[in-house]
Amino acid sequence: MGSFFKRVIQKIWKLLLPFLRVLRGKYRRYVLVPDRRVLGPNIPLAMITGTKGKTTTTRMLAHILTKAGHVVGFATTDGVVVNGEYINHSDASDYYGAHTVLTHPSVTAAVLETARGGLLKFGLYRDRCNVAALLNVGKEQIGIEGIDTLEQMAALKQRVINAAREAVVLNADDALCVGMIGQYRKLRVILFSMDPQNQIVHEHLQNGGTAYVLNKSKEEECIERWDQNSKEPFISISELPTAANGMFPQNIANAMAAAALAEGMGIPLETIKEGLHSFRNSLEQSGGRLHFIEGYTQTILLDFLATVPASIALAESLERIEVRGRRICMCTTPGDRQHWHYTEIGEALGSHFDHFICFDVAHYRRGRAPGEISDLLKSAFVTAGVSPECIDTAREYTDATKQLSRVVGKNDLVVILMPSTHKFMPVFREHFAMHKIT
């Protein structure tokens, strides 16, 4: 009988949801739309939100939980994975991804990337979780769907960590995250920071808190675990494959957040270390996020589609990569962004490459005409000082990859910013076959 009523309620909700979306869109400030809940088993659950780093942190934590013996289900913008196998490859950082994971019969622990769009459309899909993290709050999606200020974005994302019942993880280097620390006195708050001199961290320790901090230990950079009584080395950066010996500092922050979440879930510290040590920037474990594609005469780096925070972090990482040839970038970006978004991507990346190929992906046009995104990116790079002759445009990634294959030379650095490795890699392998090392 219980399952019958559950199905009836779900059908009624499905019928009402389109009308509630209209109300939410037109009268957001005046109408409270009920959240859509996922009814599933009571298993260990982590939720992760923020402007950047969500997908990688989700994957890292899922890997740690697997090392702890769980059958893990996780949902990200790349899709849903259960026990290491993809269930689907579409964006699943919303209600549908959560539903797939939390109702899967074999899952014993779950990690859910929780994005802005899903929160606005469906609300929070689970009333409570064991732990939750807010990684950062940036302006990347300001000006979309009624979120016009950083404070509004922070309030929206804070709904995720409000669901935590055991521990909250916050970025001590982010001012809006710092402002939330005192609101969770009844919960365990674990901070992470890239700055060992961060005064917020030291105050937190004096109050009995815990933090993961990047520090130098015996002349080597190391993530340390600090509490009121001790400061202990946790894992050195040389032992953290995703950091690539410090080339990708953004993954150091992601690793600290994943470690803090795992500790909040009661995972032994040794298991957390083992998980971080065995997690790599590979197509299998972290596809589409700062991983090098091996076996070609070029150095080829694949990363997620261009956003402003990711572009700034990537530009900093590029300074650490030795290049004997040219630097070439193939990139796209979401279409539902304000004009400043494209301008700032141009400013972040323009001076770091010799040639650009800008392209569209139909799914990410989001209301823009075919070719409009690539034209906007080209205009932004020209404004940033790139010669128009050094910028090509394409309507979709197959044509862009063909163009890329024609312009690259041996020893070039090629950076490809793509939304989906699942769809892109077969195209890449086909058109780059001529560049393979034989």
C-alpha cells in the first residue's frame, strides 16, 4: 500500500510541476514552490555544491568511499555512475541524477553534485544528508534565472549545506563561505584552506575545530590536518596525482574538500589517504577534467568547457607547462551567460595561446543561434589582443576537431575545453589518428 501511494503522489507531482515552474519563473520573490524530494533508502550521503570544483570533488569522494568498501553511486554534470559504471552520460547534477542514485538497489553510499540549475528548478531533492560542502561562491552564473548578486547565489547554495546532519565543509579562503561558519555551531565544521596563515582557520582551531591546510613540511608542499591539539602532515603534493606536482593547484583544494567530507562521514584517515593517492587525472577516473591524452606527437590536455573561474585557473596552470611548439586552444562555453562572461574568458585565456578554434555545442547554446557562441568567443579574444587570423570558428565539435587536426604541429600544446568526453573522444581519436606516436 505504501508503494501505491508513493506512485500516486509522484504522478500528481509530475502533473503539477510544469505549473509550479511557471509560478517560480514569474513570481520567484512571492511564491514558495515546494521542493521535490527523493524517497530512497537511508544510506550515507554527501552533497557538494559551489561554483567550481564540484565534479572533481564528487569523483574524489566517491573513490575514497569505494576504497572504504562501499558500492558507491554518484551523480555529476557528466552523468550517473554506480559501482564504477556509467548509468547515463547526461547532466545529472539535479533531481533526476539524485533519484537515479538514491533509488538504485545496490548503492550503499552516495555522493551528489548539486548545481544551481537543479536547485532552482526542483529545490533540494533530499531533506537531509550526512555531510555537505560549499566549495566556493563565484559570479559565474550571476544574472541568470533571478540570481543577480553573489549574496543571492550564496543563499541558494547554502540550502545544500543546511541539509547536513553530521558535518559541514567550508572553504576558509572564500569570504561568503567564511560568513557561514558560525551558523553551524551544533554541527561539526571542517574547513579547508590553501593559506597556512589564514586567520579564520586559526580562530576555528582555537574553538575546537578541524581544518585541512596546504603547508610546507620539510621543504615539501603538503596537505596537513590541523586540530586544536596538533598539526599533522596528511599527504604530500608529490603523492597526490591529481595535483601533477603542483601544476594543478585547483585539485589540491578539491582534494582537501574531499578529505574533509570523508572524515565527516567517519572514514578512517588512512583510507582517505589511500583514496587520494590512487585517484588520477585519467579518462576512467576524471575524464574531461585536467587530464592529458597520451600517445600523440602533441601534448594534449582535456578540460571542461570554458567558464571564467576554470579559465583563470587553467591560465595559471599553463605557466607551469613547458612547451616546445605552439599553444593551441579549442574551446566552447555555455550560451546562457551575460556579456561579461565572454569578455572575461577572452581576458583570461587570450594571452596564453597562439591559435584558437571556437565552436558551439547544440546542447549548450541555450537559446543562442548556431554559431553565435563561437562568434562571441572570437570577438572576446580579438578584444583581448588576439589577431583575427589566429582564430577559427566552427559550428560543432566534429568540424572544430578537423580544423584542430589540420593546424597542429609536432610538439604543440593542445588544450581542448569540452563538455563531454563520452561524445568527444571517438571523434578525437578518428581525426587525430595521423598524429599518433608510432
